[in-house]
Amino acid sequence: MRLTSPGGRPDRRVTHPGWRLLSAAAACLAVALTAAAAAPRPGNMRPGNVQHPSGTIGGPQLAGTGVIVNYPASGAKPLLKIKASAWVVADADTGQVLAAKDPHGWYLPASTLKVLTAITLMPVLNPDATVVTTSRAANAIPSKVGLIAGDRYKVSDLFKAMLMISANDAAMSVAQATGSVSKGVAMMNAEAHRLQAGDTVAKRPSGLNGPGQHVSAYDEALFARQALAIPEFMQDEQLRIMRFPRKPHHKPETLFTQNTMLDTYRGDLGGKIGWTTASKTTYIGWARRYGHTLVVTILHTKPGTEMPYAARLLNWGFAMDGKIRPVGVLVSPLPAHPVTQPAAHRTPAHHTQRALPPPARLGGPGIPLLAGLGTLVLALLTSLVIAVVTRRGRRAESMAGGGAAGGSTPGGSAPGGSASDSSTPGGSTADGSEPGGSPAGG
């Protein structure tokens, strides 16, 4: 359609319906990117709470996302500042949660998930059984003990390597000992369900980041409390050194624990460190003083601060235990139900199997997927708009040329030109996480 100005000249300000489609495409992209911005981020997956018919598990105060503590009217020792995204300090004997920060927020666990791996599989695997290392396990990175594909290793030695030096190849192997890695992970999710750890979805036995994998500081306190009931676990946690037989007929490798608090903190019973770039540093620890056993969990903190922060929380907890009103409780496990035995199982007198949980809750699609969908929609609609605009532009020029015979209209037609390409060049995103301080890769 060609419009004319009051002076009778053709008006070049032609409104094309195609531009409306372009506006709609831009709106679609805006919606997609808005949803992407609201999608879970690597560190704090989702600051949500586990809702049960009776309310937030562990007590209503644990629904909070900031620091949660019930100071008495007088005589309270203030909490020192802990620059971590989430933490819990609790009395493992009574189950009382003494203080917490964002206890039900979803975070990446890194290698602290190996605690769930151990408390799930230690009770059901025969410690004297041997496991043949698969290529998948031998190629696990980055933290590893150096298992050789095709060689056999004792289950008990694999657990020690997994807990002492956070060996990812050992974690894969103990999961494989159930019959397959996927079965081992299913058993981990079943155990999390039994412990009422509803914030937890396990995807990899090593704790390395996997799609949809997350935990909470509260759930990890449940894991820590359960670990105290497994003597083999606590014995391994208190080891400072071990000799690992990596190669048959060769001198064993000497392994040293990563948990230096065994030598620096009075009453320390053990600790598990985790680290990946996205998760930052994570920690689960145990200590006993004055007849009380405390557990501490820390998620998403700066590398190198996890053990000093754990010591601060434990010191405060021992000082205030029994003097303050708890902010919540660590709930008791659900009754156990038998399932199919794994391949390298214990004798029936030594183990109880767990029921599988409902299907794991999967989060919404991440930023790359939503942004990609938005870009695809925009590209398709833009192609359509270009075709419509081009066709109508040619028709308008043809009509203008037929109506202005013998010369150009005063003022002339707008000069042509090619549109410049303003697309942003691609590139890898720089990672701003701080290096060092804790072992890499879980």
C-alpha cells in the first residue's frame, strides 16, 4: 500500500505488517531470556524449601534463607561471620539444629556427595570383595588414586581412597560394584529418600557436577548424622595415612588425608572437602567435645575457608549447645525396605537394602537451552519478516516507477545500501572463580 502526503507526493513511510511480526519475535526472545535469567544458577541452584504436608522439613524456621539463630536474652556468644552461601551446625546426638543459613537452598555438592555414596554402599557391599576397574572409572578426572583398567581392587581400599583423597575413580568403582554405576546412583537417591533428604538429587557417585544434581546444607547434615552410625565410615574418616595397592606386586602408594583438622582441631572426628569451579568449596565435618557430637556442613564458600569456618561454627556450637533454643531438628530416617541385592553384596546378616524413591525431580531447562530456543524463534520469524518486507518493497518500487514516468520525483528516492552485520562475535565465558585452596575436582 502506497500513502501520499498532503502535498501529493508519495510518502515513503510505509507501514509493513512484517514489522509487527518482528516485534512479536523480539517479544518472544525477551520472554525466553527472562525465563533463562530466572533459571537455576550453578552455585545456588534454587533457594527453595522442601515442603511437606506438615510444613518445611525440620521445622518452620528452617524455611529462612538468611542466618537463623535463637539467641537467649542474655549470655549469648555471637556467631562469627561465615562468608558461605549455606551452612548448618547441629547436635548429632539430640538432632537439634543449633543455627543455620539457607538450610534448604539447593547447591552443588562437589565431593561432599561422596559421603552419601559411602553411607549408601558401605552397609551393602562386602568390604573384602574385589572390583574390576572399568575404563570409565580409570579415566575419571581430575582427582584420582590412579586405578588401572582391568585390575582388581578391594572394596574397602576403594572407600578409603574415596574418602581420604577424594578419588573420583574409586567412587566410580564402588558404584560399579553394585552391578552398574547407574544402579549405584539409584541406590544413593533411594538412601537420600529414606533419610528424608528431599533437597537431594544425585547424578554422579563422585559428586562432580551433573545435570540436575543438587543438595542442601540440611540434607548434608542428615548424611553426616547417618555416617556416625556406620563404624567403617568413621574409621576411614579418622585415618591420616594409608598404603594403597595400586599395582599388583608393586610397592603400595602412600595416601594422606586431605582433612587437616584431624591434627589442628581438638575432638575432630573427620571431614570431607569438595570443590569444583561452579560449586566453590563445600565441607562436611564431625567433632566431639564435652560428651556431645556436632556435625557441620558448609556449601558454596571461597576455597581455603571451609575448615576455618567449620572450626568457628563448631566452637560456637560447643559453647552454646544446651543454652539456646534450637532452630529446627534433624529428622529421623524412614523405615527401610528390601530391594534387589547388588553384585558384591554382603551376606544377608550384614545388610539392609533400601527402597527406591519416586522419580527424581528435575529442574527447569537451563540458560543455554532457553536462550537457544529464543534465538531459534527469533531467527525463524526474522526470516519470514525479511521475505515479506522484500516482496512488498519491490512491489512499492514497481508502482512508484510506473507513476513517475520520464524522471525522478522531486526529492528523489531514498538511496539504497546494504545493512551492516551487528552480530556479536562468539567466545568462551571467562570463569571468575578463585583457584586453589582445596583439592580440585570434588
